[in-house]
Amino acid sequence: MRLASPVQLTPLQALAIAGLIAVGLAACGQDNDQAGAPMGGAERPPPPVVVVSVEPRSVDVIEEYAARARGSREVQVRARVDGILQERLYTEGQVVAQGEALFRIDREPYEIELKRTEAQRANAQAELNQANREWRRITTLFDQNAASERDRDNVLSARELAQAQLALTEAGVANAELNLSYTEVQAPLAGLTGLESVPEGSLIERGTLLTSITQQDPIHVRFSLPERDAALQRMARRAMSQAAAEAPREAWLTLPDGSEYAERGLLNFTDSTIDPRTGSVSARAVFPNPNGDVVAGQFVRVRVLVQNLKEVFLVPQEGVGQGPEGPRLFVVEDDTAQARTVALGPIVEGRQVVLSGLEAGDRIVVSGLATLQDGMRVDASEADSAAEVEGAETAAEALPDTPTDADE
């Protein structure tokens, strides 16, 4: 089979075809330029933003910490005499009153000891009576020059020895009576009793642990303050008057189930030293606990006033951004957004505390920050409430992004 030979073009025909191709490429480039140009040459409208006005105010900085409840007093009940533990007089785990009988130790040996010391006292009293009679007799004879001074001195010494012996036996009687009273073990304070440590019928010694009692009204709540919060608290106290600084601060309690405890407490102790192992400061708050709602050993959360800030601003967290020089906000003046570097404090009530960088009446941008730049003209609308701020932020996220100069 024979192939067709290629078409041979004259130089004039080749030049004409090249010109047509050049014209076509130029037309395509012109169409592309017209498609990329803005319609009618109109400028883009300023982006919409939501602003809020801010005013300085005083803010209480309240922090929450993990804590553990403990009895205000926890005592060990121990035997004060030896003997047989005859009877337990309380129900384990019940609340007892101060002075209520808890245990009874065998009384008989101590009753016998009391009778013996009482007999010794009676004997000493009789000897003193005899010494007094001798003293009166010898004194009369001495006044009549019928007795020597030596006789009088001997009788006086015997009288003094009899007085001392009587005092010694009276101390013995008092000690015997005290030991007898110790056979009934009483609660040293009102509180919740623990388990008995030794069963009835056991032979116990002086100092044997019998049980423990925990006083739960009031209840103590112990926790640790971070070093920074402890320093803020000390600074706040120095800034107060002496009377206000010495007054205990209020505290609030959250129970393990998440409910708020009805009673308010007082922060009555903050340690003056920092624990080098944890870098924290021990603190204690005291709460009334009349119904026993808070149990010693419970894990709770406590809130305390750490600091009171004066003349600061509370702004929505959505309005805070990060600039090249640190945290910043956009302030709208004359429909122009201006970046303002600020110093931030803690977050209070869900809002950011601004310590410096703002002035009273400033209108800060809280929505529409995604494409905002310093010096950009904006279409600002006021937000009347926090709910409106949140709604505007959500709506702004749903809108298409406004092109920036870089996009164009």
C-alpha cells in the first residue's frame, strides 16, 4: 500500500497561518483579562463587625481548688487507768455529746484504793488532833515556866509533822478519787465516734487507744494555693486597710455531687511558707456543718477570693487575639479598626480581664475578626448583650470570607 506524501506549503501560505494563530492567542488573553476584572470597577464594601463598648469596673478574682474535708478537731480517746474493759456504752459511728460516757473500766480495785487512802487520812487527822492538844498543853506550861523551851520546840515539830502527814494523805485521797473517776471514760468533745480499738473484757493499760472522735461542726477544708495565687492574696492584703486585711475572707464549697453547699465559710489560715516539694501554700477554710452534710475525708472543691482588681475591663474572650507584640484587641474609631496591644489578667465570669491598654468608652470588635487588619475601614454594629455577641460570632462564621488585598 502506498502512503500519501505530506502537503507542501509555500512560504507565503506558512506566513499567513502563523498570523492567524497569533491573532487567536491575543483574543483569548483579552477575554481572560476581562473575566478577572471587577464588574463595573466597583470597590469592595467594608466588612461587617460587631462591637461592644467597655467601661472600667472592680472585679473580684475567685479561684477554685481541689480540697479535702477534715474534722475541726480529731482526738484519740485513751484509757487513763489500768484494768479490765468491762463495757462499751456507745454505738460505734454515732454522734456523742461532750462528757457522755463511752467505756467503763473495772471500778473495784480503785474503790478499794480510795477506802485505803481515806483510812490513812483519818489516821493522819487523829495524829494531828493529838499534836494540837499537846501543843496547847505545853504552851500553857511554858507560859507558867513549868516547861522548857526544848519541850515546847519538840511539841511544835510534832504538830507540824502531823499537819504535813495529813496534807499528804489528802493528796492520796484526791488521787484515788481521780483514778476512780477515770474508770468511766467520757467523750472529751462532741463529735462522731469511730470503731472501738479493743473489745470488752480486754486487760488494758494506761494510754491504750480505745476509739477516736471527730468533731464535724464546724468542718475544716484544707487545700493548697498555687504560689502565684498566694502571692496575689498577700499583695491584696497589703493594699487593704489593717482591719480589712485581718478579717477572714469568704469561701464557697462545691460538694462531690456537684451541688453548691448552702453554708458559706471563712478562709482563716494561709501558711506563710511555700512547700518546696509542691511549690504551693497550705490554706484552710472553716464551714458550719450543723447537719453533717460534709463528712470528714470527703473530696470537695473550694472557691476563695484571691484578689480584687480596681479599674479594669471585662471583655468577651472572642475579641482577644494575638499580635506581633502580644495580646491585642481591635478598637473601632471613626469606622476604622485600630489594633491595640493590651495586658491581660485572669478570666472572670467567662470574660477576659484587661488590665491596661483600653480606655473608658472604647468600642472593641468582638465578631468579624477573621480578616480584620489594622487601619481597615469596617461596618460596625453595636451588640447589646453577651447573647447577641455569641449570636453574631456564629453568624459571622457562617458568612463567606471577605477577600483581602492579598487575595485580590
